[in-house]
Amino acid sequence: MVYSLSHMVNRRSGRVTETRGAVWIPLITLALVLAVAVGAYRLGQLNRFICDGPCGAEYVTPPDTLGVTDGEFAVSPSSADAGPVDAAKVEAAVRSSLSRSVLGSHVGFIALDPVTGNVLAKAGSGTFAPASTTKVMTVFAALRSMDPGTRFATRVVSSTPGSIVLIGGGDPFLNTEKPKPARYGHAANLTDLAAKTATALKKSGTTSVSLGFDDSLFSGPDVTSHWESSYVPGNIVTPVSALWTDQGVGANGIRERAPAASAAATFATLLENKGISVKPSAARVEAVDGATEIARVDSAPLRQLLEYLMQYSANDAAEVILRQVAIAEGKPGTFADGAEAVKTLLGAGGIDTTGLELYDGSGLSRDNLVSPLTLAETIRVAALDARTASLVSDLPIGGFNGSILGRFGGVAAKAGLGIVHAKSGTLTGIHSLAGFVSDAEGRPMVFAVMADRTAAASPVAVKGGLDDVAAALAACSCGL
């Protein structure tokens, strides 16, 4: 005989009667379901239903210990009573970690008071190759020069019947089709644009067109001489373009050498699939001023593009944003003009740029040089201005998300787990970390640590060494 959990058959009467636990079992079951649902939500396992894919950091509920704030430094409730920072204790806290041989012979460090800007501790001198911490400066400049709600349009226009032009607007995350699962910051795709274009053309009675493409928004070289010559042939980076799909990466995983032409060819195929005949061999043209817009797709807002860029250290996107900064500042969209615009905007923000040399927006160039002070001041100044404050909240969190998700797992570094908010930088022999951290009593500090003459064979150990420096600040009771 089979018995249910909530009912039992009365053998004498044949009636089904409630057992004593019948009321409690459904309630317990409901509580367990709710607990599982809440746990899944906090772990991000429901993101695909809530955000149609991975959610951005603004939608994530972090552990209470992270102290995440909207563009301000993370401070614990007790920090208001913790008092000021003792510079001597900060210096003592990091002394041992900074002296580790794994960091090599050229190490720089600085810690700043986030409010006053006073130097709390300093080691090393001069400038260092920053690698991807360059993106901190690129993002700062983007937020200073453009509205965070700015969107970049990819358009189709026509000036003569039967002829259309695909115009690249410098959307760094334009995709061929909607990503599955969806990606935060990836809002526009060529498939939707083709569908809109085909609908508009058919409505006007047009079913056959010639196609041109216009990628003239950006100018100058699409690859800088300050990159390693192996970067493009080695499939490390795509030549920079105002028009590309999937960041210039083909379906086979190989980066396109001519991303704009490839995007136009893909668009032609998509139009054909929608019943529009396209004459072969799309040509590079410049669209006529005042041409009629047929269709368009818009990027995600700049604030989302920059959040994704910072979280995942997107090199190709950083180079597109560098050019958008140049254009926003009234300059041509080139490597050189973008770098100059970034330096100008940093200086206008009151940031010390002594010794700064920039040749790209991503940090792939080994010729870039920056001092720890410049990086730390960029983060400090960003937090004090509403226009740039999102840079701070977009910083990856040690062991929690982004490019430092898998870090701070070592014994000495665990004090920084979930407490260090920082952008990392990595090239062969070059490593850096810049961000902010709260000490053991909640006193916030801005810091940057850089090492650019390390053993090429020890990248994991070097990263661990930098994590230890930041974790030493988190573990310190550094009050006066």
C-alpha cells in the first residue's frame, strides 16, 4: 500500500483523513522553496530570467561585507568613529609585501587619503608600464567628455533609389545577432538592423539594392606602431574600426583583418535572408550629408559600455572608446588624438600627469608609462565628481566579479577578499593593481601598486604578490 506524505487512508471507514503533519509539511516545503530561490537570486543563478542573460553589477546583490556603494568609497558603519588613518601604520603594513622578490626590481606603490588626497604611504619612484590599468584613465576621460546616457548608432541611409549605405557609429559591442545568453552592454545587432531595413525597403517597393559601407568616423592608423607586431597576426587584437560586429571576431574565432568590410558582407547576407537582393561586393564609401535614414540600432548607454569594459577588461572596446573621447573633444578619431584628449582631461580634473605617456586606450602598448600617483588620483578624483563616480562602482571586486574574480585566494591575500575594489593590469612581465580598499575598521584608502620588471614565467605568483599588498591594507588597523 502507498501512503502520501499529507494523507492517510482510514481503513475502517475508507475515508481519507489529514495527518497531524499535513498542515506543517506544505509550509515547510514553501519555506524551503523560498530559501532556495533567494539563494539562487543572490548567487546570480536567476540572471537569465531577470536580465535575459548575465546582469550588470548594478543589478547584483553583493554580500554585506562588500560595502558596495554607488560611486563612493566602501565604508563600514563603524568607519565614522574609526578616526583618521595613521600613515606610519599604512607604511608598516605593506613594507613586507612590497619587498618580496617575486615583484622584481622595479616596484611602485602609493596609498592616498580619498578625501584629502594626502599621501599615506609611498614606495618606488618614476613611471611604470600600466598594462590594463590604462583603462582607468580611458574610462575617466570618457565620463568627463560624454554624457553617461550617450548611445552610438549604427545606421542605414540612402541618397539615391536602390542604393544604401551602412554607417558605423563606433558601437564597440555591436553584434551580428542578439547574444544568447544576452550580455550586459551588448544592445544592438546587425540582424535586427537588417530586419528593419528590409521592412522599410519593401514598404517603399524596393527589393534590390547596392550596398556601401562607411567607417569614416575614425581616422588614422587602425593599428598603432606602439603595439607588438605580433598582436594582429597572433589573433590578440582586431584593427580598430568604427564599424564591426562581435568586436571584429569571426564565427571561427579568428579576428577580421578588415572588420568593416566583413560587417558589410554579413549585413548583405542578412538582407538577402529577408528577401532583399543585394548586388555583390559592398564598397567603402562616405555617405552623403543629409541622406535619408532608413533604419538604425543604438548601442547600450555609455555607462553600461564602460561598466562591461572595466569588468571584463575589454581591449577592443577600450580602443573604440578612446576614439570616441577624441571625437567628443573635437579631435579626429585617431590613436594619437585619443591619447592626447585623455591626458588633457586628466589634467583638467586636477590629476598629476607627470611623466605620463599614452599610446592607446587599452594598455596593450608596452610603451605606455604612468606613475602610481596618477592612477590613484584618477580613482580618487573620479569618486568626488558625479560625472565620473561610476568609474569607482564599476571596479571589479576581489574574488567576487570581473577580471579579479579568481584572485585573493591565497592565505596572505584572503583579508582582501570582497574588500579590494580594483582594476588589474597584466602583460608579460608587467603587472599592476589600482583601486580602493577599507582597512579592518572601515577606513577607506585609494592605492596603486605596479611592477613592470617581473619574471615572465611567474605571472600567477606576481599577481598573488600584488594581491598581498592590497590585502595588507585591508587587514591593517591603521587608525591613529
